[in-house]
Amino acid sequence: MNVLFLNGPNLNLLGQREPGVYGRATLADIETEVRARAAKLGVEVEFRQSNAEGQLVDWIQQAAGRFDAIVLNAAAYTHTSVALRDAITAVGVPTIEIHLSNIHAREEFRHRSLIAPVCRGQISGFGPASYWLALEAAAAVAAP
Ligand code: DQA
């Protein structure tokens, strides 16, 4: 089983970015832990980050036939991107939406996710553990 982890804008700054909201772990720290847990589950993972919406769309499109599930922290694009939503729908790879912070407990503009209706589910608010929980969820939804 292959799971693609996609990370959107500003997540490259984790560790230094608003640590009170996002914690001190860097994206590299999170990737290391995801890889360790994935190895125990026998799951292959690919981990990518981009600040560019079009790059994320390209990666979602290219996931068809290559990955069994996508774990997507679309970051700010969660709240704005029709393009990401359309890509998820077009490709049909089961996608799990994740967030480090609880978007429903934050500013009003973060409460709306344009991608939530086309994702299998949403995990929000568990810090880096949102990534491990999503790995388990991906293994569950992508099980042959
Ligand atoms: C985020 C939440 C988004 O609202 C925000 O724009 C981010 C990170 C999270 O992981 O908590 O950049 O996706």
C-alpha cells in the first residue's frame, strides 16, 4: 500500500511558525515519525510539501494509479481552493483531510473547508498526531 502525504503553503515553516498554534515539531520531524509508523504497518509513504497551489493539483492528478490514498494538509488552500477540490474529485483517490490545529476552534474563515465534502474524512486538532491518525485512516480506507 502506498500513501501520499501532501503538505500545502507555509508548512515548510513548521517549528518556527506560530509555535503556540502549530507546536515545535518541524515537517521533517513529522515525516520521520510518519515513516517509522508506516514501516511498522507495512505501508509505503511519500511525503511532499509545496507553497504552490498548481503544484499540489499536479501531485493529486499524478496520484491516480500510483497511490492508494492521499493524506492532505492543504493548509490555507483548504479554505479557498476550488482547484484542489476539483482535483480530488477528478482523480478519485481516497483523500483524508488533516490539520494540526482544530480549524473549527479558530477564526471563522477557517471553519469552512472547500475540500471536506470530497474527502473521506477530516482529522483536525491533534498536532503532529493528526498525521499518525491519518496514516491509520488511510490504511483503513485503502485496504484492498
Ligand atoms: C492548518 C490550518 C489552516 O487553517 C492554516 O492555514 C494552516 C495550517 C493546520 O494544519 O492546522 O496553514 O492546515
